Amino acid sequence: MIEVRSVFFSYGGKSVISDLSATFRAGTLYGIVGPNGCGKTTLIRLLCGLARPTAGQISLEGHPYGEYDRREFAKRVSLLPQSRSLPCVSVGELTARGRYPYLGRTRRMTPSDRAAVERALMDAKASDLRDRDVSTLSGGERQRVCLALLGAQDTPCVLLDEPTTYLDLSSRFSLMEQMRFWAEQGKCVIAVLHDLSLALRYCDCVGVMDQGKFCAFDTPENLLESKAWEQVFSVRCLPVDAAGEHDVVFLPIK
Amino acid sequence: MNILQNVSTPKSSENKKHGITPPVLLFLFLAVLILLFAAALCFGSVKISPFDAVTALLSGDYDAPSLRILLHIRLPRACGAVLAGMALAVAGVLIQAVLHNPMAAPNVIGVNSGAGLTAVILLSVFPAAVRFLPLAAFFGAVGACACIYVISMKTGADRMTVTLVGIAVSAMLNAGISAVKTLYPDSVYDADAFMIGGLSGVTLETLLFPCVGILVGIFAALWLARDADVLSLGDETAKSLGMNVKVTQWTLLCLASVLAGCAVSFAGLLGFVGLIVPHIARRFVGEIHRWLIPASALGGGILVLLCDLIGRVLFAPYELPVGILLSLVGGPFFVCLLLARRNRYD
């Protein structure tokens, strides 16, 4: 779906992404992990067209990004940025703004736009919040509304930049469930995550980034064997088995 | 602004308590505006009862003194007040949407003064070209807008800095107006009245061109209401929703300049309408521009019409220019706004 071919990106003379290649497929949930400053956010910005690579090419469904006009692109790729300013409006009103790329010159919402908004609210389990004002919501509810906004944009590719940061545990899990739901619907979901065990637990494929490139890009099972994070994060991981559930914990290398 | 530490403004939760839906509110505003308009026609140093006016109109006696006052003095003046109020309030909404800054308004960031400077230059230096006045005012407004926009976007300055820069630009432009005024003391127009903002000299002829500009500007703003909505989600989100953010911002600023320029061209430097009215309207309808723009337009019309009426009636037969009354109301309001915002961030 998204094909990244030997992409370089530098900012102010400093190389942020160097010779990064990867393929992101439909129906898959990708987690991108890496230490601070390794270029995760830059990669997301490149993938959603907010930044242009200094060299190399990114293509979507076989066509380079440059061939799409803004609206057509926005119907295919959506982004949840790290921070977003939310105006004081109701949740339903806010979610409807995700339909912007589909509106014609008259900027009118059609019945199909309204149906898509309803579906997005339902999928994000935010239907009951519809008439609440965004400013009165808790952090977890607010993130659900942001997911509804993404859902209303209804794109085959969804990019999320650190969506779980600042969320409590149960909100994190429900957010990951939502991303799994999208992947199972056939979308290509790419999320920057800080929580390694969360990434390993939910993602189909995890990319470990270091110094502007992937040093590992594989399924959680293979990653656990390769121990790619030992040099990157200087942590070791211990498998945990309890009540038939498998998980891992990360501990500093002594 | 982070999602999680987002501004918690209690505005819209308050409006749930009134239980007034936006369409009802617009209807109420419109009713008040029509009543005030009728009152503005009837009251003044000479009282004209609606009954007399209608009788005179029906009898075809266009030379009756009451009808002459009505048609040639009060009607243009009331129309001017409504148009200027609408234009400045909507310009305020648009500028606030583009700069993500509730403190921005055409008079605060120097858009009015920019329009005023070019208008005064035209009137003093090229008095023969007076019919191009709205055009000149428009270019002045665009210039001031561009100045603030470039400063706020290129430097990434925070809201308060942008507001302060705007005040500085505004002061410079006002000094420019005063300089022109001093250098050309003999020009025909009343420079002091222009600086304060007033509607005493308005005629239907001077209103014609600005009226078209203002109505077109307001309709265009309504048409782009959803774009303003999307802008309020932040530049990155707007871009990822497929918007050409720069073009949209410039379009909205140009619209604001058309509106402010047209208003300034006949009403002078009316302050504070563009600041107060959007804030009041936002309390009722929230950050939804397809309601905010018409609510602000009607509210602006109401405010200026009301201030003009009070200014004419209170000290009749003398009159207080509407600009003075507006600033008397607007000054304290702005102070309260600043204080309320500071408390919120503490």
C-alpha cells in the first residue's frame, strides 16, 4: 500500500532519516518504536505528506505522492498528530469535520457523509458522547473522539503519532483494540508507540528505528528472538507467562 | 495546545443551560435588529412616529420634513451602522480563525488602522479620487493583515506576542494617520471624526459600493465557514484533511480586509466591534463558523446601531460619535477578557 524507497530527509543540515526503505501493506497493524529523536515523528510526517523527502520516493498504491492532489490524498491517508487543538464544539460537530476532503465546492454534508460520521462515532464507541462539549471530556474520551474524527475521514491508510501517550492503561488497551479493528477491516494502520510491550502485544509487525532507519522490521515473534532492542534501548526483555497469557517485560541491562 | 491539556472553556456547556439552539438565537438577533432599526429611524433630535412616516410615504409627500429626515439622514445612517457592525464583527471572526487567536480583531492588530491610513492619504493627497475610497481602504487593510500574518507565521510567535506586535503595528499606522492629518491640515474631510469613527456624514451614495463589498464578503465567509472550522483543528490536521492551509488563510484574511476596508471607508476607525461581538456570539453558538458568522454579523449590526442610537438620543440635540460609545463599552470588556484568560492559564 505505502512503499518507501531509500528515503533521506534532513532538516537544517542535520540528517534525520537516512536511506530508509519499507513496505506497509493493507490489513496490517504496524508499530514503530525507537528512542527519542530517532526520527519516528519525521517518518510519520513523511508518510502523510506533511514533509517531502530530500531524496528517495514514497508511493501510495503504486503512484508517487506527488501525483495525488491534496483532497484525493486526504481520502486515502489520515493522520492523528501528537497534539491537536480541539475547539469548543460538540463531539458530533467535531467528528463531522473529518468529512472535509469529501465535501464539494458547496461545502455541504450529504446523507452519506452523515452516515459515515455516525459509523465513525459508533466504531470509536463515542456515540454516547455525541452532544458533549469536547472541552468537558477526559483524556481517554478525548482520544476516542480523535479516533472518531479519523474514522470519519475513512481512509485506507491511518497514521497515528504516539496515540497512547498520556492515556491510562485501560484507555491504551481500548485504543489498541480500535487500531486492531481497523487493521482487520483491511486498513493499513501505522502507529508510533513508546510502549514496547503494547506494540509487541497488538501489532502484526514492529519496526525498531534507530538513527533515522529501521534496524529491525519484523513480526513480534521474530523480533523477540532477534533481541533487536538490546543495542537500541539498552534493555533486556523477560518473557512472562501467567494464567495462559504471554507477555514480556523490559528491564534495564545491568 | 495539547489534546489533553486543552483549553477548558466552559462556553458551550453554558449554552446548554440556556437551551437556545443556534437557529433560534439567529432569529432572536434578527428580530432585535429589525426593532432597533425601526427605533433608529424614529428616534433622534426630532421624534418621528412610525405612523406619520408611513402616512407621509403613502401620500407621496416626499418633501414633508419628517420624511426628508427619515430618507436622507436616518435611513442611510441606520444602514451604515448595520453594515459597519456586520462587516467588522465578521472580519473579527475571520481574523481570529486564521490566527488561532481570540484576542485578534481588526482594530487590535491594525487592520482598521491600515485601512484608515490609506483612506486618509487618499482623502488628503488625492481628494479628487474620493470614489476609490473603499478600494484604498481595502489595500491598507490587506497590507496590515499581511504584515501580521507574516510575522505570526514565519516566527512562530505565540498568541500574546502576535497581539502585542499587532498593537505596535496599529500604533505605527495611527501615527501615520496623524502625520498625514498634520501635513494636510486643509483637506475637506473631518479627520478627527474619522479617527474616532462616526456615522454622521453617511449618505446612501457613499454606502453603495461598500454595501456590495460587505454583503459579498459576508456571503463568501459563510460559504467558507467549514474551512474556518477545519482551520481551528490546527494547521497539521487541516493539511492532513486535504486543505491548502496557506491559500485558505490568505483567502479568509483577504475577505476580512474587504469587510474591514469597506466599513472603515464610510464609518472611520470604529474600534472593538470586531473584538467584542465574536466573543459574545461564541458564548452562544460555540466554535461552529456556520453559526458564528451569521450570529456575529447580526450581533455587530445590533451593537453599532444601538451605540449610534444612544449617542444620538442621550445628549440630543448634540451627538456622541458611535466610536466613542463603542470604545467606552469595548475598553472594559477587553480588560475583563484579558483578566479572564490569565486566570485560566494560572
